[in-house]
Amino acid sequence: MDRTKGKSAGLYFQAVFAAAVWGAAYPFTKYLVSEISPLSIVAFRAFAGSCLLLALSGARFTAADLRFPVLWRLLVLSALGVSAQQYIQAWALKYTQASHAGWLIASTPIIVAALTAALGERVGVFRAAAFGLGFAGTMLVVSSRGGSFAPPTTRGDMVFLLSCLFWAFYVLLTKRWLKEWPQAKTTAATMLMALATVLPLWALSGGLRGFSAVTARGWLCLGYLSVLSSALAYLFWNNAVEGIGPVKTAYFINLEPFATLLSAYLFLGEKAGTPAFSGGLLILAGAWLVNLRERPSGWFRGAPSHA
């Protein structure tokens, strides 16, 4: 009994660790894009992440894993979950606050629920309220700059929302594709595919020459993003999903915005404005509501879900 409780506590710790690491990563990325290109960041993270995930996860691949139906699915997943997503986030952080990114990423569970509803899943009162809160909160975050309201013209926030949409599709597709694979193997394979697709573009753009301008602080950021964010956090998150289930693990995503706020303040001296903080709380409320179970007699009905 004690051993079971200890194992469960360890899995909860891993979920908290992963969410905190991912949340704290945005200020490091924001600093790093002032020294090297977003493509160089993605290439470095994919290389280091692939090596570490292969070593730590114990994933093994066979000739059957190289079939075309598997490879093209891995290509799509790698773009949505690694290469394109990380590139978009790095580019967006040039133009927005890291704290905004932390709040906006919390909208991902709401986006996932909206996509599943579009595919035919029933929409109950909780989810309808979650969509409303999420939309209102997102508009508050996007339209707030430096503690005051301004028209929603910040390109960084809008582009960052695109990365949230990419991740939502990644979550949905991993549930439907490669279901027979352990999650650790899927993660390692998508990281490897991202590396294979990014390396040629990175080499054509100048390759290692871009790293000559990286300072000691920049290398610290690269180390954090590669070792902690792209390897250990992914591995720990997969362990938690398999051990305590995806629903319980998903709740810990709500820790990300607060990890971002703390990291942005300590590393960049960035302070979140009141409108953005208020909008972020609305997003978190929506993310909480979207995970509540509906009664069968929900007010808003659609086709039943069999996903």
C-alpha cells in the first residue's frame, strides 16, 4: 500500500514538474530570440531533446515503424507538437510579453474542447460557459499592454494563439493515431522527425554561425529549453499520463501561467498588467469548467461522442 502511494505521489510530482518547467520556459525563449533566430532555437532543442529522450525513455524502433502510413503521421505530429509550434512561439515572443504567453497557453484545454465539439461531441452548459470565459479572458489578455487597454493589434499574442491551436490538434491526433505505441515512444519519434525536417532548413539559413553570438546567459537558456523543457518535462509528463491518467494530469497545465509569471519577473523583470492578469484568471476558470462532467440532460446538445 505504502509503495503504491509513494509511486502515485512520484507521478503527481512529475506532472507538477513538467507543467512548471514548461510555464517557466517562455521568458527564457523571449530572451534567447534576441540573440539567435527562432529556427536555431528549434533545431538545437530538437537535437538535444532527441538524444536525451532516446537515452532516457528507452524507446526502440523496428523496420515496421518506418512504413509510410506511420512516417507521414509522425511528420504531421512533429510539426504540430514540436517544430512549427516551437518556431511560432519563439517568433511570437519577440513581440509580446512572456506573461501573456503563459496566460494564453492555458486556453489550450478550451480549444481542444471546442474542436471535439466541432467533431460532434455534446456541448453541455459547463463547456458553453467555458467557451465564453475563455474567449473573454483571451480578449482581455490580447488587448492589454503594460497594464492599460489598447486595440488588439499585438501580433505576438495573436500568433501565439496559433501555436495553442497547433497543440490542440496535436493532442487530438495523438489520441487517434499511433494508439498502440507507448507515449514515450511517440514523443521520441516526433522529436526525431522534427529534427530530420528542421536540420536542412537550419543548415541553409547559416547553421552554426548563428551560435557565435550566443552569450553565457543565452547558453543557460538553451540548456534549460533543451534538457528540462524538451526532454525531462516531456518524459515526466508522459509518465504521469500513463500512471495517473490524462484527465488528472491535464489539470496541472493550470500551473503553467503562474510559473511563467514568476519566471518572467525573476529573469526579465517583467510585470503582468492587471487586465492581462484578470483575463488569465478567466481563462483558467474556463479551463476548469471545461473538465467538469456534464449531466446527461445538458442544455446544449450535439451528436454523442465516441472518441
